[in-house]
Amino acid sequence: MSCDIFVCRFENGEPAPLDMSAAHEVLGPYAVVRDPKTDFLLVSTAEGEEAGAYFNTPTGITFNRFRGDGVMDLLAVLLRRLDAVLVVPGGPTMIQRDEDRELLPAFLRDDGPVVVARTGAEIDRAIRAS
């Protein structure tokens, strides 16, 4: 898929910093291209599935050109590790637990679908359904 999706954290409806060190720990072993100037990683799974990851320090990571179950599984691991949500513009906001809904800004919580998606398969289904 070539759309952009966003990994974010929220506290009390406001953007909160992500642990970028933890994000690099999760994604680093899968990096096949690194561009420190733009803080970009191209990650690839063992099956050759790829995604671009742009680190928008300190509150977001943008993924694009993502495809494949392995990438979705990696994204699920990243969301759990960062205690983050996945925002799909024009689609759902994916949270890890129902209680995370209260952490979201009102415009995400009230204006679009919010779904619980804990696994790569659940994330993939939610994106495809949007």
C-alpha cells in the first residue's frame, strides 16, 4: 500500500513523545536502508516485504509503501512496545485496548472509527476495510 499511516501516542487527548530508542530497537534489525539525514529506515522482513519508516521526532513515525503480513506483524510489535496507536487518514484509528480510546484527541475519538487491533492480521483487516 502506498498511503501514509502514522504511529502516535496520546495522553489526555494531546500528542505525547514516543520512545524513539525503543522504536529503533524494534525496527533496526529489519533495516536494509538507513538515511540518518532524514531519519528514514527501509525495513524488510525475511520474506522480502518492505515498508518505509520516517521518524518524525518526537511524536510520530510515518510508514508508507508497506505491504505483507510480516510488515503488519512488525507494526503490531512496534505499537505494543511504544504503547502507541496507529492512525490511518480517512480510515480507522487502531488502539491496543478499549481503555486507550479515552487517551485520544476528541477529533479521532469522535469523528472516525476507532478499533482495537492487536495483531498484524487485525491491523491489515482494519486498513483493508476502510
